[in-house]
Amino acid sequence: MKLDVDVLKYLYKDDFRVLTAVELGMRNHEIVPTELIDRIARLKHGGTYKVLKNLLKHKLLHHDSSKYDGFRLTYLGYDFLAIKTMVNKGVFVAVGRQIGVGKESDIFEVAREDGTVLAMKLHRLGRVSFRAVKSKRDYLRHRSSYNWLYLSRLAALKEFAFMKALETHGFPVPNAVEHNRHCVVMSLVQGYPLVQVKQLQNPETVFETIIGLVVRLAERGLIHCDFNEFNIMIDDDEKITMIDFPQMVSVSHRNAQMYFDRDVECIFKFFRKRFNLSFEESLDDMDGSDEGRDGAGKPCFSAIERSAGFLDRELAASGFSRKDEEDIQRFIEGKAESDTNSDSEEVDLVEDLNEAGTIDGSYSSDLLEQNEGYESQWKEKSCEARESSGSEK
Ligand code: ADP
Ligand code: MG
């Protein structure tokens, strides 16, 4: 997806105030009624409609008048809110080229004020689900677990929490710098995804390191669940970094064994095909390494001893709650869709709108303030950084 951050230069205080108002309204509405946006934004000199038109022009909002006149954020709109918050916090000053596109994320280089380049991952979890939602009414009675804003934010929160904890426990992962909404900023990994590597100097060593990581993770109570050549980065010294954590599960998950075996199988298959490794031989070379392994040299999930202070338990205290985990897992495991319409109780829209308006109103002031007063700062910094780093738009 194209991320033209230059648009930020043309957005003013009122634009961000209205954009934030739409975001707040989306806590309760898939499409936020225009009149509610106006009430939340409370622009000093009015003119919400004009601002909405401007945001629409820049594709930060989507207009929908099928049931009533209203708007929702686009991914771009949500991106801009996150990016602006990051800039306000001084996490980075400019956005550069896109370095990765996943099914459910877009990855960009970003630059710090001192020129250091970091990686910014924008989560897109729920993109598919969101389009597929065919709710008869737009009012979401409960804070919806199936809303893409919510899911993408959860994915980012989970990724950040896991990356930090894994780093603390000495796993080779990027350094987790900051997160906001659906956005995670981390150190830029030097090197390439393993999938792009055709030759290795020491394929056996690299293979053993990677399998060793799967085992060490399980000893700490975790399974990556998407451990493959796309999520393993390798540099010129054949040093490994693992990435991409939103789908990780605890070894106490009911399908833990299956996920573990699948991760192991992926690595075996890749090394067999790409580097012609014959595992029985390479493992025989390593003294005592077949302990806890099956005949083909694959580590056995049941033989793994968990060390004290399981990482998955520590993570529960990281701000990523059990409920968050259940919500994201339900989505990842594909149940979200069927649950979407489970609550079909009819709601008096007008009454609830008023109620939502009050709730949103009380949330809005602090959040809106957070976004105020930084416009000029952003503009100056982003221009300076572009000039000095020559980064792409
Ligand atoms: P997805 O969940 O969409 O698969 P990933 O986290 O795996 O997202 O990232 C997708 C791609 O972006 C990776 O394969 C890698 O090429 C690149 N990438 C991700 N994180 C970094 C990083 N910290 N440094 C460098 N490249 C990265
Ligand atoms: Mg990935």
C-alpha cells in the first residue's frame, strides 16, 4: 500500500482533531455518523464537514451513506494517526521506503533524528475479516472484538510485548522500540529473509541454530507458530534473527504439539530442499544431540523440559492480557467470522448514539489533546529529515 507521508504536510490541527474523532467514534460504530463526529470533534470555529471533505480527498476516511451519513477510517487514516503519535513522541522523524509486504502487514524504514534507520511494522490484521463483515446494523453493542482497528492494535501490542520479553531472555530478535495503535517500531535487522538465501557457508550450523531456537522457545513455554524461511533473517555472518510474533502461543495451548511439529517440519523441509541437508548424518556428527529427538532427528515436543519462570506466564503481566490473547487467537484460528453476528439483539440506534456520544465525549478530550500542538513540530522535522536523509517518499 502506498504511504504518501507528504500528505501529512497538508494536514492541520483540525484535520487531526476530526480524524481522531472518527477513530473514537469507531469504538462503537463501524460507520460513525457525521453528526456524532461533529459532536466529538467540537471544532472551535465549526466546519467539521469541510474538514471531512479534505480527509476524504486524501483517502484517510471512507464515506458511507448507505444507511445514514457517516465515515470510517481507512488504513491510511489509521496509519497517519499512529505515525503522527510516533513523531510527536520523537520516535522517528521521517518515513522512508517500504521494505516488506506481508499478508497482514506493511513494513517501512523510518529515520530517527540522528539518522539511525529503524523498521516500522503496520499491522493489517483483520483486513479480510473487515471486508467480510455484513452486519445489518452498524452499531456494535459491545466493543467489537472483530473490528480491524482492534485486531490490528492487538497484534501490534502482542508483537511488541513478545519481542521485548524474548529480547530480555536473550533470544535473537529485533530491539522493540515503541508501539502505538497498529504500529510497532523496532530495530532494522541487517540481512535478508532466509528464503532469499541460495547458499550458506555453514548450512549445518545454521540449521542447528534454528532448530535450537525452536527448542529453547518451547523450554521457555512458547511456540512461534509461523517459524519458517520468511520469518528468519540471516546476515552475511550467518547470524540469525527471528521476527514476526503475533501468532505465537503458549506450550499449554491445546494444539501446542501440532504447532511445534509444524514449525520443526518447516525448517527440516526447507533445509532439505534448499541446502540438500540429510539430517540423520548431520545429527550423528553432533555428540549426544539425538537426545530428545526422533529417528529422523526431529526434536520431540513431549521430551522438552520447561525451565522455571515460563516466559508465557511473564507475558501475562506485560499489558497483553489473557482476554487480548483469546481475542487475537480466536481471529487467527478463523473463528471470528462465525461469531461476528452472534449478538443480534435489536438496539434503539438513536438512544445508543446519544449514550455513545457521551462516552466518546469523555474519552475524547485527553486523546484529542495528545494530538494537538505538534503539527508544526512534525512538519519541520519531516522536512528536515527528508532533506538530510534523501529518503524516498
Ligand atoms: P508479516 O506478519 O506480514 O509476515 P513480518 O514481520 O514477517 O510481517 O515482516 C515481513 C517482511 O518485512 C519480512 O520478511 C522482512 O523481509 C521484513 N522485515 C520485517 N521486520 C523487519 C526488521 N525489523 N528489519 C528488517 N526487515 C524486516
Ligand atoms: Mg512474516
